Amino acid sequence: MARILITSAIPYINGIKHLGNLVGSQLPADLFARYFRARGHEVLFLCATDEHGTPAELAAAKAGKPVEVYCAEMWAVQKRLSDGFRLSFDHFGRSSSPQNHRLTQHFAGRLAANGLIAEVTERQFFSKADNRFLPDRYIEGTCPNCGYERARGDQCENCTKQLDPTDLINPRSAISGSTDLELRETKHLYLRQSALRDRLEAWIDSKTDWPVLTTSIAKKWLNDGEGLKDRGITRDLHWGVPVRRGDEPWPGMEGKVFYVWFDAPIEYIACAKEWADARGLPDAAWERWWREDKGAADVRYIQFMGKDNVPFHTISFPATIMGSGEPWKLVDYIKSFNYLNYDGGQFSTSQGRGVFMDQALSILPADYWRWWLLSHAPENSDSEFTWENFQASVNKDLADVLGNFVSRVTKFCRAKFGETVPEGGEADAHAAALVAELETRVRAYEGHMEAMEVRKAAAELRAIWVAGNEYLQSAAPWAVHKEDPARAAAMVRLGLNLVRLYAVLSEPFIPDAAAAMLAAMGTSDRAWPGPIGEALAVLPPGHAFTTPDVLFKKIADEEREDWARRFAGRRD
């Protein structure tokens, strides 16, 4: 049994996330957490809300609420939605937690003690109307690249060009709209990443099993332009982790907070302490996952994220950990994803375009979405959600293949033998061929899951479901029953055991359907299959079962057309 630490990129607090966000981190992380648990490993699966930074303050102001109240409410919303999608976090924390405040300040103190923090004086916009410095996202103006009039001080949303606030034409405060701005000197802390460049490069080079997407992005940031740059880790904001050097004040940094991208990854560690504290466990309980001098050297740590988060997890967060000089656990494997687009364009919160997590659950159960998203995960390139493809996948994969198999075998057994596993008969050539095929396919499925190949695993799981239907079709127990009921009984017995096997194998992808199949088979035996012949004899003759309701309802054309219209958004 291995110990496996899994973290998903933590979702930002300002609003409900769309399906692309879900499949880019949290959902595949849950898939593998469930799989590794099923294989008997000890898993700690952590996630949290990312609550600091300018967008949180702006979203709270727009909602007319104090930022701490807004964040608490949105944490509850995101927790409810993650539960709705059956994301099996061991703990869903908050980056605003006292644990993260203390740990962030601890890391800053360690970095400073090791000479890896520089104090830098820079010029920044000050709004006289707001009586405050304005960080990049607090400034709007006209993009010098494309002319878009609502570009932010960090990036133009229209053309995606990276910007500095001073690049904007006619800059104004995003708080008050005031153009009465002036550049003033302010002092900030910078993490001297450049001093760690060689260590970071050697570490990245050692990760020969990482996906190409992850490594290529890391290398680009490591070597782009003038090379690895030092990074500011403080902001002139009110909401965030106050700048302190461990437990001590930081002279000259009064009124400032740590930059959200400094404290947010540290929340992965703090989240483990939150988990332990919530259960009344001693510090040793979480330190064994994160401190190599407390047992974490034996842990395999896996991170899941969209490609836009890769630089912070391959450069900035590792630099923080390395620079501390303490034996914290570094990530072993980063599974990164490309983008999921929506029906010929991009998801857009502002335009109401695309399906968001709350909307998805309002029209269909979680398993429908889980199956489509994971079986179409954007692993090697961007992928696209279309309603036609979604309908076809649900109807063919879930309803026609898996659902149809469960319905056929249980209803036939009830009609001919009653709702108990029938006895009599012996396995025939059809059964032997099925066992041989499944032996190969289940081991291949395991191999794809171990390699964290999401789409290949989904395709193999579907092929395992198809094999059951093909077995029923070729064995034809309904025809055999007329001449040899005992032989038909053996076929049905095998089919009912297949339902249990499918539940166990499918649970990481579609947990609700898996639970329904196990309940129908009257068993809580979730043992992962060893030899397939043995796995197909778990339910003995005489074992009672119930015929389940329809596992998956097909999506009608009228429903598909209605949803396509409803979620098309505004066409400006």
C-alpha cells in the first residue's frame, strides 16, 4: 500500500466555475483519488478556495458585501457544488484560514533569513479619489494593442496581451472610475527566483515522466526572454495575509499583504493542517504528508491543474519550498490539461456563454457530466463541448451500452429465475472467451489509470462494458433457456456478477451509478478484481438482488436543442 497525496488547483472565489474549470483540475483529481483508494492505497485528497487578491475585493464590492462575508458565502456555494459533482475531497479548505496565514508568514520569514527576499522600490498608480495604491487589476483603460476600452492593468481580456498598468491608455480606477491618478513610489518584496534557477532547472530536468505539456511550459518560463525573473510577492491591498516575517513585524511593509500567488499554493500545505485540526488530530497527522523528516519522503505527491497554472506550480511554489531550506515535500508528478472550449467559442462568465457547475446539475445528474468531461478530457490538445457530442456520448455510452446491459440481464433473470442469482449449469466457451477478454482489458484499464491517461482509461472502460453486451448477444440466454435452462442460468449468473464488476471498475468515473448497481446487486463488496474468473463468481447462487430503475435516461433532441439555446449566451 502506497501513500498518495493529491491536490487540485484551488478554484478562485469570485463566482461559480464552468465545466472547463472543472475538467481542468478538480474532476480528474477526484477520478484518480477514487481509483487509488479502490486499489487499497492511503490517499489524502485536498482542495480549497483561493480567496485573496484583487478579484475577490472587486467581486465583493460588486455584490455590496464585506469581502470576508462574500468569501465565506462563496466557499459554501463552491463546497455545495463540489459535493454535487461527488468530488471526494478529504478536506475542502480556505486560503483565508488562520493556518494559511501562519504558514505563509513562516515561509516568508524563512526565505528572508536565507537571503531570498529583496525589497524593491517601484512606481505604482495612486488614486487620490480612493486614497490608495491601485494594484494591476484595480486599474482599467484602453489596450494599446487592440484598442479594447476595458482592459485590465495585468492583461487585456479581448486580445489576451499581458500588460503593465502603465501601458494602458487613459487609465482609471476600477473602484471609483476616477482618472485622477498619479505614479508614486511604493516598496514591495520580491522572491529572488533567479537565485534558484539552477536548482529549479535540475529538478524539472529530473522529472522525465511529466507530461510534455507540463515540462514545455515550465521550460519556457525558466528560459524565456532574459531568463527567470524575480517575482513580487506583496500587494497594496486590504484583504489578504498581512506581511510579517514569521511571528515578527516586517518594518516598512505595514498595511501590505502577500500576493495571492504566493499564499495560494501554500494553502495546499495549510489545508492538510486544517484537515488535521478539524478532526482533533495532532500535527504529526498532517506533517507525515508534507514534511520529509516526518515521513513524507515515502509519499507520492500528484498535482492536477490547467495549463495556465503550470508556471506557478513548476517555478514559484517550488522556489518557495526550496528556498525555505526546510524538508517540505515537493511535487512528484504534475498532470496538466489544455482548455475545454464551448461550442465553437470560449466559456464566458460575462456573456453567460457555456454551462456552469450549478446549471449543469440543475438539468442532469453528476454522472452524465462526469462521464462526458473525463472521456473527452483535454489532455493532449484543447477539446470542445458541443451539445450534439454530449447527447451522443450519454445516449450511446451510458444508456445504450452500460445501462442496457444492466437492464437486460436483471430483467431477464427476474422473468425466468426470480430476483436471486440462479444456480446450475457450467461456464461455456462464450464465458471463457469473455473472461479472457476482460482479463486483458481490465489490466489495460489499470495500466492507463496508473499512467494517469484519462481518455485512454475511459475508452478501455467503455470497451469493458461493450464486452458484456457482446457476451449476452453471442450467448443468447433467452434462446438457450428454451432448451437448457441450467445452461442459461450459468450465463445469467455470470451476467449478474458482471454488474457488480462494472460497478467496482466504473466507480471512479460514475460513482452514483456504481453505487446504484451495487445496491441493486445487494452487495457492498467493492473489492478490486484480481483474476477475472474469481471476480465473476463473487455473487453466489441464491444471492438476492433487485432489478434497478433505468440507470441513464436518454437525452431527447428537444432537450438538447433547448439547452443549446439556453446556454448560448449573448452574441455581441
